[in-house]
Amino acid sequence: MGPFCILLKWRIMFKISWIFILASFLLARDLEVNFLSNDDWLSGRSWGGQAFYNSIDYGSAFIGSSSLEYFNASDIDIHLSQHPDSVTHCWVYSSVNPELVLGMGTFPGTVYDVSNPNFSRRLNLIFFEEENGDLHWNPESLSDGDREYLMVMYSDYDSTGLIYENTLAYNQDVQYFCWLKRQIGSQWFQSEPASLEFRNYWTIDEFELELGNGSFILNWAFELPAVELQEIQYYQVYRGTSENQLDYIADIDLGVNFYEDNDVIIGNEYYYQLKAIDLNDVIIIETEILSGQTSLQSFNTTLLNNWNNAHENLLVDYGPKTYNDIWGYTDQNGYEYALIGTWDGTHIVNISSDPIEEVAFVPGSFSTHRDIKTFDNFMYIGTEANMPDPYLLNDEYFIEPQGVQVIDISNPSDPVELNEWDGVVQSHNIMEADGYLYVIGSNDLYSNDGMQESWGIDDLIILDLENNPSSPVKVGGWSGEYLHDVCIDGDILYGCAIYSNSMIAFDISDKTNPTLIQEWSGIQKAHACWVSEDSNYLFTASETAGGYVVSWDVSDLNNISYLDEWLPEGAENYSVHNIFVKNNYLYMSYYIFGLQIIDISDPYNLSMAGFYDTYRQTGDLYTYDGAWGTYPYFSSDKIVVSDRQSGLYVIDFILDNNFLLGDINGDNNIDIFDVIIIVEFILNTESPDDQEFTLSDINLDQTIDVLDILMIIEVILS
């Protein structure tokens, strides 16, 4: 047998895809105001403005509504002077009742539009003062400047005031609002000349960097495209291998808003900066410098679908992320559904349809946590029930207690809530096995308002589902230590004692009397567990920074032994969450590392088998963001993952499939028809999906080309 025939024995190889780098930002305008004089005798009263002691901003502020957009405000100079020839005549309004016009007054100085360096234009002013004022702008009060607000108009100066007669000028073309006052320890007009310079700068509010597909992609957009056309001629991209040495690499025309840099080496770090060039060939915007280093997004996995259409999170400021737990269900017709928990309930999503689609929603108590399991045609939902009802927050802080919801999902598009087991007011986790539901993490004796009692509370609660799945009945319980999660293997239940950093084994052959039979420590923040399919090995997950996944020999509960530990490269400061065993693989929702899959066929030597990164952010990362849960038990081999921020992912793990390399059309034969398909891919008359790409890349060089055709022909001829 030749080497090419040996290739056919491989079930499938991996296809590598790289995370995209995306640098996106929005245009914003910054205002800078400087006071120029020998002595610093002018200050500002802070009210939330963006310049000069937070006393100056665009528009009419809290007095009125300017008809002028902020981006049309010009650069101006206010020249302050006590010389009688430098007086501005203007309307004066009451600062107590702005609709009251006090009359024409005087401002000690002049103001000019200096945005055109070849021509300065004198502008109008208005100001406010208390009703017993002198109609002369002199905000000498150290506390509030006598509330003598000053507004700079856009119109050409008119000493007669006719332009604003019989109108409220503060609702007209106001460029700037100023709340100025005398500086502490100084005299009014302590030094002259004196001036205020207002200068506007376009800046970039947001500049984010994510990794990309063997390249770096910059993608930008302006908040105000019309301003972009007025202000900017083109862009320049700079790149370097050091922050201190950036070289120009490209000009980008307006309207493109995209640049891809393929001239990079995988694994190297690069630094990027974008500069905007105005119509006078002057750089007017420079972004901050950000860097990125390529890293894998997927290994031996393929993304099939992503769903991110949960309801708007009305409690985001209170802490809960949008998504939490996930489980799966297959109906009587073989259609598969993801059951994904969110801040306000549970969504049912058909993952057999193309595209996947939500078919129903089951509301629940508002919460950071939800846990979902199924038995027969029923879905059971537990929740921490720890968030206030956002629709009542204006009147009261009310948290709705909730036990375990019982939902008939025989028709997933029309779920029916049949019951709620109300023996607890909250729970952290639930687990189903062999017709029993295990409720854990219930530690509140009363509801938040004290009106409902947890009459069935225990550290471990056992509910009978088999006799009447629509109406669970408590048949047993155990208390002694808080359990965070459990996994069940026949008559043995393993509990995660997260606060004592230990695992506990129970004999549950008698469901009415679960009995502790073994306990061992050394599992930091023991959070989740699962048992191998031969019952000989237990895998534990530690929810803490640097928490490992550990394999244990539990074939003899009187002699439990540590075997191996594993965590992804770079995860020393991050955490795993939930874990599940299927065949010879352990599937993990590993927070910011997304879905991680390890080969557990040799529990003494845990090894990477595949991953898909659902959380693609960079920067200062929060340990517990990203992938919350996963469910790998569909007969189709689809894996579903819930990401706290970006929703439901449907993923295919390639090594768990039974595809034949070279069998592109899936007919279990490698023949001329497969060659024809590869030729179509090469000629671009057809585009391969991820699975077809992997099956066509016979020589595993990440390219479909004539070499793959030669190899598959040799296989056919042999």
C-alpha cells in the first residue's frame, strides 16, 4: 500500500483558520480651549462641558437648543479687553428665567471666527445675568460667576442687535456655551492682552484590534460621512515591528474604508497606525498605535452557524451578561434544538433548519444564571433568580423567586409551562440522570421579599421525574456542604464542593438516602465534573485563574489517584467552566478560550484535539467572559456552545466524524466524480464549504490545487 492509500485511512484532518484582525473606529470631535494672558485670572465653572475646566461645550447646553450642529462650529478667538473701542454690543437674557430679555448690554471684548487663516470674521455674542445685573458681562463671583453664561453665535457681528430682535437667540445659531468666572486669588482683568482660543480637532473615539486570517484587516467608518468628505482627502497606513518604528505602507482613498495587509509573518507581532490627510496635505488625525499577534481561531472544527438574537439586555448595568447555559433536545421527527438560557428566559432554536432559527421563548425570573436539562419531552430550568424585574425598577426592587420550571417541549415551537417545582426559591445547577433530577446550589431559605420559603431545601435535592415528569416530587436529599455541580454514573454521584476545594462521592442507589462514601481534596475551586464512558475515570474542572482540567482514576473509590492535568496554552491566568465527555473526547466551555476539546483516550496523557474560539476580543480580558456552556450529544455530531456575549454557536468537530479524505461528494467512494468536484473548486466555478475544503485538500497544505488532483488520481488508479 502506497503513502497516498494510507492517507485514505485517515478519517479527516484539520483545517486551520485564523482570527481576523479588525481595527474599527468612529470619528469624533474634540474641543480644546486655552486662556492666553500673563496672569491666569480667568477660570470656569464646571457643569459637564468638555473644555476649560469642563465649563465650555458646543451648542446651548442646558439653556436651549441650538440650530447649529456641533461639527459646524468654527475655530474662534475671544479677545478680552477693557478698551472702549473693543466692546461687543449684544442681547442679555435672564439666567433665572431665560425667556426674559433684559435688554442690550456690553461684552468687554470681541470674538472672531479664525477657521480661515486668510480671513477672520467678527461674530455676535449673547450673555445671561441675574435680573439685578448691570447689563455688562463681568462674572467675578468665585463660586458661580454670577451665572453670567456666555454664548458665541455663528452669525456676522451686528452691533444693532436686529438679527436676534424678537427671538430667543439661544435657540438659534449658537456655537459655544461658556460658564466662566474669575480665578481664585486673582483680580478681574489682572493682565492684558487676554484671549480665549477655541480649537477643534477631529479624533477617533474607538480603535479596536482583533486578530485575523494570516493577515491584518483595518476597517474604519466615520460617524459623519459628510464631514469625512469635507475634512479628509485620503488615509495613510503605517506598520512596524516596533511601536517606535512605523513605516508608511499604503494610501487609501475615501470611501474604501478597508485595508488588508497580507505581507506579514504568522506568529509575529505588528504595530499599526492610521493617519488622515486633509485637503491641504496635512495630517489631521493620528490614531493610537495598536499591536496584534496572530493566533488560531479554530483547530479541527468548523463553524456551522451563529445565532445572536436574544432580547435586549435591560439589566446589563446590574451585571448579568446576555447569555448563560445551554442544552440540547431532539424531537420525534429527528429535528435538533438548542435550548439557550439568557438574562430573561430560555430560547429554543432549531439547529436543523438552514439557517438556524428561533422557534420559541420561555420567560423566566431575571437572572445571571440559568441551568437547563431535559427528560423525555420535558425541559427543566433552574435559575439563581437574582436580578430585579427591570420593568418595575422605577417603583420597586423586586426579584421573582423561582424553583424549577417544567416545560412540555413535545412541540418545540409551542412550549407549554406545566408546572414549577417550588421547593426552593433559587438554584445554581440542575442535573438529570436515569429519570431523576438533581438540584444543587440552593442556599436561600427565603425569597428576596421574605414571602416565600424554600420548603424543600438541601445541599443535594433529588426529584423523581420518571413516575410523573410533569410534576417532579422530592424523594431524597443530603445536606452537609454546598455543592456547586454534580455528575452521575450509575449509582455514584460526584459532587463539586467548590468552597472546600474538594470532590465528594455519594452512593445514590437508594434515592431516598444518598450516602457520602468518599471525599478527596486538592481540586482548587472544584466547579464541574464528568465521568468517562467506562466509569473508570473522572474529569474535574476548576473555575479559577489557572484552574486545570484534571483526570482521576476512580475505578476504586477507596484508592482514587491523580493521573494528569491540562489547560490551553496561554490560559495560566484564565478559567475553564463546564465539561462533558462523549466517546474519547472531553468537551469544555473554556470562557475566553471558547470551546476546547481534548483527547481523553489515554487519561494519563491528556492532549489537545480541537477548539473553536467564540470570544475574539483582545486587551484587558475578564476571566469569566466568553463560552459559558456546551452540549455535544446530538446524533448529528453537531456541538452547540453558548457565549455570554455573542450567543449560540453550532460547531462541527472534524475528528469526531466518519468522513473519508478525498470523498468529496460523500458517496463512500473515491472516483472521477470527486476529481471533477476538485477541478470545479480550482477553476472557481464552485466554492467549497469548510467540510469540502478539508476533504479536497489531500496533501494538507491548506490549498486546493493540481497536487491534490494528482494524489487522488493515484489513489483511484491504485
